[in-house]
Amino acid sequence: MYGLTLEQTRVVRAVGACMICSSTVSGFESGIFAVDHCHDSGVVRGVLCQSCNFLLGNARDEVDVLLAAIKYLLKDHTSEPWNQGKRRREMVAERKEQRLTARLERTESALETAERRVKDLEAVLAEVAEDTAAAAWRRARDADAVERFIGERISPAPRGSSRIQASALRTAWTDWAGGASCPVQSLHEALHKLGGVQRRSSTGRYWDGIALRSIPRGSAED
């Protein structure tokens, strides 16, 4: 087509919108935009919808004709003699009112759509805020529980002490918390701050540097 390779044709058609009016609807039955080219030089200029393609074709690609059309459209025609008279003024005023009413209706519709989107966004933000607050509350609760658990069941261990199996640590938490699930990340962070190091062996994960009390602090006095 117009000397283009198949790949070049794909590139120009990939534009996907009229390069004059920016319409994404071609207007052709095929649904494909017309590939436009200069009839004098053969240079491919881009793709056009049916209306704009006819526009250039009817203007015979004459720039002066198109510029004259623009000046014609921009000119104030109300002073022309055929637009004088009461009836003409009434009709022009009526048309103007209709245009303004239609524009107002479109604006109101766009405003309603924007307001709905704002409300939807506010609802999403409220859900996010609620989830964030709930997550922060859970994090604070877990941190408090971990602090109390460590205070009652965990101590720093001297170097060379026997290691604590991760499974034993989880069992101790379950016993201490009455079966509640362990907040793993919070507990790991706290144990690391205490000086514990988690390692892995062929028999599983274990902790170095911490000691696990078998009896909660104060139980011996009960």
C-alpha cells in the first residue's frame, strides 16, 4: 500500500485514532482508518477517519481552501443581511439557548459522574483507612503480647548454650497464649533484638542466643 512494507503498514495503522479530529471511530464499514497520503509527493501522512478523509478529498488537498474554510467558520455571520429581521434574531437566540442548555446538561451529567466517582473513591479510601487502622491495632496488640511473652518465658542465653528448637518455641507460645496463633514476624523481630539468631539444620529451624524458661516468672510463688 503506497509503497509501504507490511511492517510499516502495521505501524501506521497502530495509531488507532484520526490524526485530525482524534476520533477513535473510523466511520468506515470495515472499522479501519484510511491511510492518507499526499497525491503529489506520495508521502504517507497518517490515518484519518471517514469524515476527515472526505474533508481533505473534497478540498482537493488545497491548503488555501482549508484556510478559507477556517476563516469562514470563525467569521461572525450575524451581520449578514440575510440574518437580519425579528424572526431571524429570534431563531438565532433560540438556537443559542438550545446550545447553552445542551452544554449545561452535558456539564451537569459530567459533574454527576465525577461526584459518583468521588464517592466511590471516598468509600475505597475509608476501607483502606479502616484496614490500615485494623492492621495497626493488630500490630500493636501483637507487639504487646510478644513483649509480655518474652518477659515471662524468654531470656538471653550465654554463648554456647543449647539451642532452642523453633517448634518448642511455638509450643511455648501456644501454651502461654492459651492456644492463640503466634504472631511470627513480631516474635522474630523481638527475638532478634534480644540477641537471638535463627538458624537451620538438617533437623529443622532453631534459635541460638536465647533461653526458654519452662516455668513462667512468678509461677513458683503460686
